[in-house]
Amino acid sequence: MKTAKLRTKDVTFSDRISHLPDDLLFIILSLIPISDAMYTCLLSKRWKSLWKMMPTLEYDESCCDNIAWRGFNSFCQRSLRLHEALFLKTLTVKLGQNSRDLKLPSSFPNLVVLKLHTVSLYFADSPPSTFCFQSLKSLHLTHVRFRGEEAFSKLTSACPVLEDLFFDGVTTNDSTSFFTISLVSLHRFEIKDNTSRARYGHSSYNYKSRFKINTPSLKYLNLSMEDFCGRLELDEDMPNLVEARLDVDPYKTDELLRFLTSVQFLSIHIYAEEVLLLAEKISHRLLHLELYIYGKCTRNLLLLLLKHAPKLQFLKLQETQRMTRPTARVRKFKDPPPSVCNPSSVPECVSFHLETFQLTGYEGREEEIELV
């Protein structure tokens, strides 16, 4: 009798998961491949349309072994057409190396975050007026190839409220074209190294992408580009820039210094002789500075810099002897004289604000002891 009661209880509560709220079931479905999530529609009436209402969709070809690689793109397109949620928070698409081009729908009015990985992207031949990404605020592109410059222009021109743009290995099939980024709404822009050779399907591309940027409202800028020369054109000043991370060829760092007049957080790779120019350009509001210097950073040079950053709270200093294409300016550079840096006067930031000083690679040399 006792056993019978237990069995009855087990049967009664065997499907407890179906009684969970939708938001919790959405989280559970997001942990499995999208193809498996779709199959849950066969479980019961409760599950029939549940996957269609998921606010986050991730299409990862490597996790969908039950779909042949030739049919994965079609699977993405068909399932996206079936999606019914009024609000789609995030769409992520990760294709394999051998996949064909991804044909993205020209309208996603309710999409907020779009992430594309290892994709050769094009849009249907639709007039620009049909393109609609009116809610898109974040666009992350990793190893993405566009079919011509116009494909990227179509995408960005349809994003009136885009705030966050991330590039990593983004190219076109035209080595002479520029990615033109003219977005008044953009607050955050990141470009990772684009010099490595990228593969899409059966073709290889070794183009070094070039960018024209006009983003007057930008607050955060992160550039990590080994071969920087001639690949970046900045048309306007950035008066609202608060944070900048510049890991580019220090030979060309001086071209970016004019944009640093308002920053509070700065990480920069720079030649020693450019520190003088940096001191003239940095904001008096600077609070955090990470300095990666190619060459010697002497006491006088550091004092001069600190005098131009009266509110500085954090300073990280790392010297490197690697000199990429040293110029005549580098070879002739001389330490600023005491009359310029006034070593007897303690910088304001050292007296009142500086809390952390990191000297990376300290070896106890005489000049390092003097610097400290």
C-alpha cells in the first residue's frame, strides 16, 4: 500500500518543470543548442510555442551536430522567421569555417544585441527603406566578412540608436574599401587586431581593413592594431571621450593624441619622446594612466608628465626596449632639462591624490631607483 502511494505521488509530480514560469524556462532552454530547444515543442501543449518566445537566441553550428553544415544557414533563416517574441534581447550566430554566406533578414525592429562570429554576411537585395534595426544598441562582429562596403553601410544606417560597436577581424571582399562609421549615437567603439589572415569557407583573405570614423558622442575607445599606418581616419574630435585604450604602433601614436583632451582613463603605448606631446594633450581630469613606453622613461620625463595630471590616482609604468621602426626623432631624443620639469617641486597628484604606482619589470637599476 505504501509503495502504491509513492508511485502515485511520483506520477503526479513527474512533470514539475512544466509548471515553472516562462522566464525560468527560457533560461533553461538557452543552455541547450537551439535545435534541441526547438524539439521541445513536441513535449506537450505547454511547450509548443515556448521556444518561439525566447528573448535570447544563439545559433552555434559547432553545437548542432544533428544538422548538416550545408543546411545550417537555412535552418537559421527558417527558425528566425518562426520566432514570435515581441522583444528579442540578443541574437548570436556562430558559423563554422566551411559554411556559406549568411543571409540576414533585413528587418529586426525588436533586436537589441546582435553578435556574429565567423560569418560571411550579405543582405537580400532590398531597398534601404526596408532595413530596420531601430532597437539595436550593441553590434559585435568577430571574423565577419561583408560582401562589399555597401553591406556594412546598409546595416549601420538602419541602426539609429546603436551605442556599442565591436570589431575583431572584420573584412570585406574589396581590399580598397573603407568601413565608414558615422554614428552620432555611438558611445563605445572597439577594434581588435585585424592583420591576421582570415578564412571564410574555401577562400582566404589577408586584407588589412581600413576605417573612417565620425563619432562625436564617443565615450569609450579601444584600438588594438599592429599595423596602424593608413588604416584609420578620424574625422571629428571626441569631446566626450572618457576612456581610451590605445595599443597601436607607437610610431603613429601622435596622430591620436589630439583626441585625449577629456579622458579620465588612459592606457597607451608610446615612444619616450612622445611623452612630451602627451603631457600637453592629456586632460587635467585624468585619474588613471597606464603607460607602456618604448625606450627609457627618466625621472625628469615622468615629473613633467605628472605635473600635467594633477588629479591622477593610479599610475602604471612599463618600459620596453622593443623599437618598431625608430625614427630620427627617437634617436635624437634627449631628456628634458631640470629647468623644464622642476624636480624640486612635487607634483600635485603625488602630494594629494596618487594612491597606486606600479612599475612593471623592476630590476633595481640605478635609474629605476631614481625614478621611484
